Amino acid sequence: LSTVVATYSEFKNEKSFQELQRQASLVKCKVFRNKGELQTIFSSDVVVGDHVLLEAGDRIPADGRIIAGELLVNNASLSGESESVRKQVSPLRYEPEDEEDFRDPYLVFRGSVVDDGEAVLLVSQVGKGTTYGRFADDLEGKKDREPPLKYKLSLLADHISKLGYIGAVCIAVSFMFKQIVINNGFSWHQISLFFTQGIGHLAHDLVTAVILAIIVIVVAVPEGLPTMIAIVLSLNMRKLLKDQVLVRRLLGIETA
């Protein structure tokens, strides 16, 4: 049941995410092509060497340097800093010391937004070759680390299993103690007679003790916990979606 709930919730949000990705790819920009003719194309069609006209409100479609004009650029989507950075025409044969320096006055980066001004961008990197694309690849590639909730649930399961094993051993030992010692009135004579009754009687008690131990181990496992967690996370995912917050993975709710 927990698998069904998680799969259904993630499938619906994944569809919404893919639709947002499709709409984002339909963003257009203005490019000088065919001997200086200004054309409007999709941002995904921009190639290295294109001259892109950037105006206030535009989202920069690729990495490159300014060759004409002047801009105020917001790099909040890359650096987290909301303060605008001034960009101007780069010197001839300019070679930046750091190609990922967002405060470089001559370089602009994909994902940034033009706050003010007008300029022409000479594209040097597109797609996954941009700084934005490399960031996205790094985030997609780091999947070996378990989410905090999953890690804590694993620790909880380990503790429960250890307690279950300890409880099973105690129950089995207690049952055998009752059968051998208590039922014989703590009399060594009666206890010795118990062992002389034959292997069958002793084997029956041992099997019963093992069955009791297995029952304790099975009961100790909280079968409803995964289902409960999946349902709670799914409900929280719906609540966030109503507030225009899209979470792709169910376990991402804990940090959303």
C-alpha cells in the first residue's frame, strides 16, 4: 500500500514537473542571424557563436560575454545573491581568471535575469556546458546520499529489530525455564526426571519456544509504519502543491 501511495503521488508531480520543463523550454529570445537580421527563436535553439539581444526582463539563455551595451543582471538563481551586478563590454581578447565568477563585469551566465539595460551577448557555452547546466548535472548525480528521514527510519528499524531479537531470546529462554524448572517445582529430582522422559518431549518444548520467539520477532516489526509515513508525506505534498510548491520526490517533503 505504501508503494502504491508513493508511486501515485510521485507520478502526478513528475508529470507536472515535466510540463513545467516543457513550458520553460518554450521561452524565446532575440538573436542576430542571416547577416544581422534580428530573429526570435526558442532559447533551446541558441548555439555557440550566436549574438543574442538582451533586454530588461529577459532570462539569459546561455553563457558568454558582452560585446555591446550595458546591463544590470540578477544572479540570484545561481549565487543566491539578489543584488544586481553591472555587466559591460569586455576588452579585446579578454581571458577571465575564473569562468564561474558571477561578479565578473564582462561575463553573463545562463539562468540569470536582466534587471535593466540592453546589450548583445556573444554565446560561448550552451546547454549542459553552461555553469547552470553543470550545477544541474551535479545535483542529478548526487544520489548516493540517503535523505535524513530514510536514514532515521533505517536506524529505527535497526533498533526495533535488535529489541525484537532480544525479546525473542528472552521469551524462548523464559518458556524453557518455565517448562523445565517452574513446572517441576524447582526440584532437582523432578528436573532430572523431565530429561529422562525422552527426546520427543524436550523437542516439543524447544519447537514451541522457537515458535514463540518467531512470533515476537514478527510482531515487533511495525508493518503499518511505511504506509503511515507514505500517506502523511503524500498529504503534505498535496498541501504544498496547493501553495504552488512542486516537490518531485516524496521524501523531499521533509526539507520542503
